[in-house]
Amino acid sequence: MINTETKLQNDLLLRAARQQPTERAPVWLMRQAGRILPEYRAVREKFPNFIEFVKTPERAAEVTIQPVDILGVDAAIIFSDILVIPEAMGLAYEMVEKRGPYFPKTIQTIEDVRKLRVCDGVDDLSYVMEAIKITKKELNNRVPLIGFAGAPFTLFCYMIEGSGSKTFSKAKKMLYTSPEIAHELLQKITDSTIAYLKAQIVAGVDLIQVFDSWAGVLSAVQYEEFSLKYIQQICDAITEVPKTVFAKGAFFALKSMKNLNCEVVGLDWNMDIQESATLLGNKKTLQGNLDPCALYGSFSSISAYTKLMVEEFGDVPFIANLGHGLYPDTDPEKVKCFIEMVKEFSVKK
Amino acid sequence: MINTETKLQNDLLLRAARQQPTERAPVWLMRQAGRILPEYRAVREKFPNFIEFVKTPERAAEVTIQPVDILGVDAAIIFSDILVIPEAMGLAYEMVEKRGPYFPKTIQTIEDVRKLRVCDGVDDLSYVMEAIKITKKELNNRVPLIGFAGAPFTLFCYMIEGSGSKTFSKAKKMLYTSPEIAHELLQKITDSTIAYLKAQIVAGVDLIQVFDSWAGVLSAVQYEEFSLKYIQQICDAITEVPKTVFAKGAFFALKSMKNLNCEVVGLDWNMDIQESATLLGNKKTLQGNLDPCALYGSFSSISAYTKLMVEEFGDVPFIANLGHGLYPDTDPEKVKCFIEMVKEFSVKK
């Protein structure tokens, strides 16, 4: 592993994650490399489908760096997709325009689970590693690069359900009818994810984030058993770089996440910042949490909401972000306004 | 208004709502009159579309009573749809098979809002009133009849967005860009809803429930301004019967709902029962909150989860229900098991 961190020109993200002093809060946005940028759409257009785009390291690196140049964020996040893991395990998917991911075959039986492979990050996902290496080279130590993976439960949801869903009732059905199959699958996803994240770190990422996008469909008790347990394994296994866990909608799990071996916890805009800090034992750096819809407002309204958010963090160490990914129809100028306002309002006096 | 309540053979629901002594907890299920019952599907089949079905009082009454006869629930809830209000205000919708509601025209400007009428419950929604009267007659005072409406914010979501959505980002956009248009529309929906619920009470319903299905997309601050404020108006206006407010996903609003002029608060399965009771100042009867997916489990598993739920309520007065509507592929025998287990486990010693 090459430790490039000490050479970073802007290491605000890493210092904030480790609760070291910073001049101001670092800021980046989930889905910053994406459809909001015309420059991204110009690259995206060249590919007949999304998955092919993800698998082209040069282009993935290009769109990863765009928001650093265009928006002025304090970190890049490697452009990829959480569903590359199921695919590397042997479960192919398609990305259907305007509908989202679709798995022609889903996991239903223990035999289905056993046919899946535990993937090796370096070989099975070499295109991601290649994209990371190119990005690191081209970023030239300007800002840190974030690696990521979906939380095992979120990947499980797609692998059973076969597509997005408001309730993920098919996936959840398995938790009630065949918990042993669910656990065997979750363990296999977890082992694959650890290998994948370790490979990302070797390739050069400076921090990793685990996205549990569908955490909110579970009860607190089920969340402990079917999600947090596996996130814990990931956090315990990754010791090389700081870790962020973002469990969307899992307000009920904050109390338990206090004990998670991670530096940063992501919040959505439903969660009260000070209350969350307390539930997390005042031990974590927080990340978030402006409502992405706030960026539809006027510049002065964005400025006011950003100020309010910064004030709500108060003395809690934080990384400014949205409470969810950017919505595709957001005006890039509004995104820039949010970024600039964070930089202005969060300066330490 | 005819007060039939004193003649009810089973008034457990109303006593629980008013925190009066009960022998055991009352139980009913959201979406109990629906696709899980073959008897419902037999009636549904006769109609080319869902809205025509809703507008046929004899058939609406028939499916309203089915779960009382077939499942043994302690209350009926009038079979209807929350979107009858936008329609009565002048905004037509369609129900698209497997996709949900769709509004060919949506509300975008202040002129659009001003073209809408404040509906009169008795005349504009006479088909619902007729269905209530037939149901009351045929129920013959066996159990109470619940009336309902969508919360103004939830109706607003559909009227702006035009269909279901995971984020309702178009509807929320208006809250940030044109809050004054949003408030004018919300007030018009609220006035219509109050008239509608008052008409339902005159027609014979014994309790009303307000469903805020999309509460969870808002931040706590926006929820106060754009949702709770209007629910409060409804609760203050309805004095004739007990009121239940169910704001799905609005865990962050429980503290404020303490001051709402309603007897019952619905909980989803993410919310901790005892914590919610405390946040609500121990002043409300609670309703809920089993995960609908729990009914996919075996009979013994359903029994165990139901027992756990009843124990979690402890001394808190409650009405047993799910934390969300029944999912359509639930086995009616499993639903019966839940109902029977509530009746068994909740007997007061």
C-alpha cells in the first residue's frame, strides 16, 4: 500500500474524519459525479449503456474528477455503482433507463446462494481498481479520493427483489421465512465487499464509505441482525483508512452505531444533528445533511439553509454534504452556491 | 347526526381510543378490505377500473364488511381512496394497473390552485356518504366504522408530482421555490378535507383516521410548517368522534404530535413503542405497529412477533394493527393468525 495521504494538498476530509483540527469544514456531495453536470452527460452519451460506462476506467476517472474542477469540492468519490459486487459474484444486472437496476435472475434458494462466488476485488473488479489508479494520478494529490461499497443488506435487497422497490417486501420476506439463507448470502456479500474495499485501498482510495440505502425498511431489531452485524464486520476488517457509514432512514440504529468501528456517520435530513451526535456518544464525525431539494431554492434561500445547517452542527466535527444524493435536475450553479456557503460559514473563528 | 355508538356490540376500538378500560386490545389492519381477500378480488373483477369501483356504494360497502365477517377484526374502515378529494376539487386522476395513481394534469401555478374548488363533502362525495350509510346499516352495530382522509401534505404530493415517487422531489421543490402557492393549495385541501370528514361523521362513521403516507420525505422543520399545521386544523375542527393520525416515517414529529388534538397516533415498525409513548407525553393511545412482512412468516413466527409487540406496548393503551397497509400477497390465514394472537395475548389479567 502506498500512503499518499501525507502529500495531499487538501486533506480537510481526512482531518475532519479523524477529528483533528481543521480551518473549516470539508464539503462534497453524494452523486456529485453525475447527471447534474453537462460535462458528465457529454461523457455518458458516448456509451450505449450505463454498465459499459462504469467498466471503462478512463471515462470513470474523467467524471470522478469533474466535480473537483467544476464545483470545487474537497474530495472526489470514485465513479462506479454499488451493484458491481453482485455482478462480480455471478449475478448479472441491467440498468433500465428511467427505471433503475434490474436483475433478470434473482436469488431465491440456498442453491442460488451457493452458486455465487466470493469475489476477489483485485481480479474481478480490476476495472474499478484501474479507474482508481488513473484518478489518483490525475488528481495529483489535490484532494482525497473516496472509495465505496453498498452495505450488504442493501445489495441483498436488490439481489432478492430484482429491482428497486418502495417496500422491498420480497427481500424482507426471506428474513422472516428463511433467515438462514439470508445470513449465508449476507456473509458471502460481506466477504466480497471486504475484499473489494481492501483492493480499493491498495489501488489508492483515502477513505471508504458504506452506503446502506435501504436501511429504512427494517425494524430496529432486524437491522441489528441483518445489516449492522455485517457492516460491523466490514468496519472491523478495514483498518487502513477512515470509514464512513451512511444508513439512510435508520434513525433507530444511531444508538447502536455508536459502537461501530467507523470514524464518520452519515445523516439524512430527517435526523436531528445534535440528537444524533448524542445518540452516537459524541464519538463520531458526522456527515450531511441538507435536504437535496433545498438546492431547488433561490441562492439566498440556499445560503440561509446552509448557514442553518452549519450552525446546527455547532461544535460537532463534521463533513458537509447533502442528506441524500443530488437529484439529477439540480442546477450546478446552485450546487456551487451550497459548496461556497459551507466554505464561508464553517470557518473556525 | 345520529349517535349510534352507544348501541355498538363491540366498541373496543372507541374505548381504547378514549383510554377507557377494555378487556383486551382491539385489532384491525390497514388495507384489510383489499387484494388479500379472494372475496374482494371477486368484486373488484366486475369493474373495468378501480375508480369506478370506489364510486359504486353497494360494492364499496360490501368489501368494507368482508374483513369483519372473514377475518374477525374489531372495526371496519370504509373502502375508498385518499385521492377522491383532489378529484372532487377538480383534479382528475387515473389508477394505472401495477403503477398506482396518475394525474394527467398537475398543479404548478397559483392559477392552477385558484381554479380548484373547495369541495363540499355531502354533495361532491355523495357516493362515499352513500357507501357509509349502507355499511352502517349492514354492519348492524356489530363493530365501529372508521372514516378516513389523506393528510393535506400527502394529497399535495400527488397533486404536484402527478404520481407516486420515492422522493417526491417535484412536490418538495415547490416548498422551497413557491411556499406561498404551497400554502394556498394546502389550505384549500384542508378546508375540503374538513368538510369531507364532517360529512362522513354525519353519514355515520365512528372514528376518523388521517393518513400522512409521505410524511417521511420532509425534514422536521418543514413537517411542522407544511404538514402538521394543517393536520392540526383538521383535528381541531373535528370534535364529534375520536381521531387517529398516522404519519408514516415521521418519527421526528412525535414530540410535536403530543400537542395535536387527537386521541390516537399510529406508529410504523421503525418506531420504538415505549420511546414513542414518552415522546407523545404518555397522552395518546397508540396504534400499530407490526411490520407487514412479519405476516409472511410461519404461524409460530407470527405468534411470537405478535406476542412481542403486545408486550412492547405494556401499559400503553393501544389498538393493534400493522405499521403499514397489508401487502397484497399476504395469506389471509396468516392475517387471521395475527388477529387471533392479538385477541389472546392482549387479554387484561
